[in-house]
Amino acid sequence: MQHDQTQDQDQEQEQLILDGLERFLEQVVEPHAWQLEHDDEYPAEIVEKMKDMGLFGCLIDTKYGGLGLSTLTYARMIERISRVWMSVAGIINSHLIMAMCVQRNGTEEQKAYFLPKFATGELRGGIALTEPDCGTDLQAIRTVARRDGDVYIVNGTKMWISNGIYGNCFAVLVKTDTSATPAHKGMSLFIAEKGDGFTASRKLEKLGYKGIDSAELVFGQYRVPASNLIGGKEGKGLQMILNGLELGRINVAARGVGLAQAALDEAVKYSQQRKTFGKPICEHQAIQIKLGDMATRTEASRLLVERAARAYDRGERCDMEAGMAKLFATESAMENSAEAMRIHGGYGYSKEYLVERFYRDAPLLVIGEGTNELQRIIIARQLIERNKI
């Protein structure tokens, strides 16, 4: 009985949060999303309201000032945000991966200092992993941190870093031992606040995913306190960040669901308005087949995301579940956005309709947070690992 009451309370809290989010999206984001996206303008006022709502602390434990929400609730929030404007979901994602790296792996002192600031958005940023010559193969990074007394001196360049221009704090993956074998044993993760020697050199122009700032970060003789080494031990950085990427992949998968749903919604609406040969196109079998496939892909994607989120909430290893969700949901976003454009015909190619944006945003999802080719490999390896004979 007590369990049932607790579950009911959790569901009630989730619904209140989702209802509040819907109002925020309807009143604050939706009226401005088209223009901000068109101008590739950073949504500064939206971000300030996100801070006020506590969205930057939604997964951070309540004892550190966060909302302490479940990953399942978070995934549902990201889906809803992405239906309206996917870029807003990206502003939260990288920040929370950084926060969860500290919450799961940090020292008590690091948690007490950083997490309250992350929760309010006073310190806001993301993760700095990718480099100009290194993406999926993180062990090939070249950014180096060498200890000098109570500080480490960092040199290197990071590329395609979300929140890179407007963020002020990042979890930075570096090599503290360049001779370690295998390489991951010499990799460490630092919390780095912008300052002398750490700058964003340029904003990177993109096909889609506009509004959010993707940047190149440059570290030149940057001095980071040794106390900012997450967990206080060298050589654990890659393991920490890979655990964090499980959350990131759930986020990207939830974005895929949101985008797939938005494309479906627009297609369903337009198919009832547009007429050919004397009847709405939704009455033509060719269109009905497309809509049926789009709806099925969307719902299957949603269920995969929820499965992965529940596994993450239970503290289980879920790289296979997160990989499956990320793979299927993002491919669904790609397919649905293309089908929505076809259903709209010539109007789908026009910037007056939302499906044009979906078509540009979707490709990021199959590339980001580990390419879908990599997800297939992860799934297969875990499948063998869990079913050894």
C-alpha cells in the first residue's frame, strides 16, 4: 500500500512538472522558436526562464538544490521540448552530463561546491570531449594536462562543443599520462571554468540545430586547480564520461522521439487540409501507408527510450539499451522528417513550414553522442557479452 501511495505521488509530481513545462513551451518557446532558429540566434531570454524553472538542475539531487527527477521524467521532458524546438533540449543535455559526472563520481567537496551552482545555472556548460582529429575514438585525444604543484596546466583544442560560447564551465577530458597503455588509463576528467588560457575561439556554423552555440574551445597554458580533478584520481576520466554518455544517448533518443512526433503531427494535420482529386490526401492509400509507418516508428521509439531510462534509474549498466533507443529513435526522426516533407509536397521544402526545420535538425541526431554505426557495434558486443555460451 505504501509503495502504491509513493508511486501515485511520483506520478502526480511528474504530471505537475510536465504541465508546467507545456505552459512554458507554449507561452515562451513556441512564439519565438521560428525566428530565433531562422536567425541562428542564441535564446538568451528562454535560457533565463529555464534557470528560474530549475531545468538545469532537474536531475541533480534535492540536497544540492536540484529537482531530483527520475531519468524517465527527464526523457519525457526532453521529448516535449524537442517537439517544439530541439535546440532547447541540447542546451540542457550537455550541462546535465557534466553535472551527473560530478554527482556520480565527484568527491564530497566537489559535489558540495559545484552541484548547487549547476542546479541554478550559475555555472552552466557541458562536456568537452571531441577534438579536430578525434570524435568517436576518444582514446586518440591530444589535449594534455601536466601537473605543476597544486594545479594542472592544460593545452589543446576541443571541437563541436555545445554551449561553448555562452557556457562558463565544462567537464574536459584530457590525457594526464601520454605514455599509458592502454591509452584510457592515462585519461582524466576535470571541471574547468573559463578564464585565462581557456577561451572559445569561434562559433561553428551548422546545417540545422540552430540557436544553440557549438564552438571550438582552445586551452593554452590553462591552469586548473588539482582539486577540480573529478573523483580526485587520475586515469578514471574515460570510464566516467562513458557512463555519462549513457544519459546523453537517452537524451538524444528522447529528442528523436520528439522530432519524430512533431513530424508526424504536422503530416497528419496537413494531410487533412490538402486536397487532390477531390478529396483530402489522408484518404489516399499512399499517404495512409506513410502515416501508419510514421506512427508505429514513433511509438516504438518512445517505448525503447522509456526502457533505457528505467534501466538508468535502477543504476544498471544500460549501454545496450541506451544504444538501441538512440539508434532506433534517431533513425525514426530521420525517416519521419523525410516522409513529412514528402507528404507536404512542395510546401515541405518551404521555410514557411516546420517540416523544413525537422529535415535539417534530424541528421545531427544520427551523428551526435556516438554515431549510429557505433551504436550498432555497442549493441552487438553487449549482446554477445550477455549471452555467452
